[in-house]
Amino acid sequence: MIEKYENSKKNSLSYLVEQGGIHYALPGETITEVLSNLLDCIPPHLIEHKKRLIEAILEREALMSTGIGRGIALPHPRNPLIDDEEKRCVAIAFLKNSINWKAPDGKPVHTIILIISSSAKNHLQTLSRFNFLCQEEKFYWLLERHAAREEIIAAIREAELKWQEI
């Protein structure tokens, strides 16, 4: 199960998603195009070095795909590239057209959850929590049908409340 959930606004997945946003019908035919288009959607004060960030994410992809299966990928740089905790964010994007992300199940990716962290500890916590959440049928169903922003945020908050009880 998930480690004891630390409740603070800055550690909240819902807060991180509100920072990075939820984006619909994101265009792109390749991983690079999709990532570039997604970074253009994130508020500019959070993204200082777009080119460097894309390169770091692609370097991570070269090691092993961040596709987790069922049409979902969790792209992220291998090492945090930002120092400012206020710039941490998670962006969820529903792709206009599914693309090959070399996921272990071979299915094309329709949803990406981009994680931008400020420390290895924050990164691993955020990554593990989203990986766990994506395995939950209720949350997966929201992603699969490209649910409204409010529904997705509410589902994340509900999960976070459950984790506090653990």
C-alpha cells in the first residue's frame, strides 16, 4: 500500500495538478512534440528552461519508457531540474491522438501525467502516488473518458483523504 500520506498543501497531488493544469486534445505526433506542446500549456512562471526540461525527459525515456500501461505515461526527468518548491507541478494531458510510448503492454498512450519536482524525495513520492492512483479503476475511468477538470481534482482529493486515514 502507499506510505503514510503526509498532508500539506505543497505535498498535495491536487495542488500540484492545479499548478500544472489539466489539458485536453493536446496535439502532437511524437513524444517530443507532445511534451513541447504540453510545456507550452503550463504557466510560464513554472517553466524556466523548456529545452533543457524536454531533453532531460527524453533522456529518461531513452533509459526506459515511462509508459505504465493502459494508455497512460508518467514522463519526468530522471533528476529534478528546479530548486524552487513553488515551481513543482504536475500536468495531466489528454492527447488529441494516441501515440506509441513504448509502454510495457504495447498500448498507445492517450493520457500523460508530467511530473516536475524539486527534489528526489518529492519526485519519488509524487511518482509513486500517481502510479498507485492510476491503478485504481475509478481514477483510470476518469482518465479514459477525459473527465472534466473538477471531477479529476475531486477524485485526487478523495484519494488523498483516504491516504491520510492509513
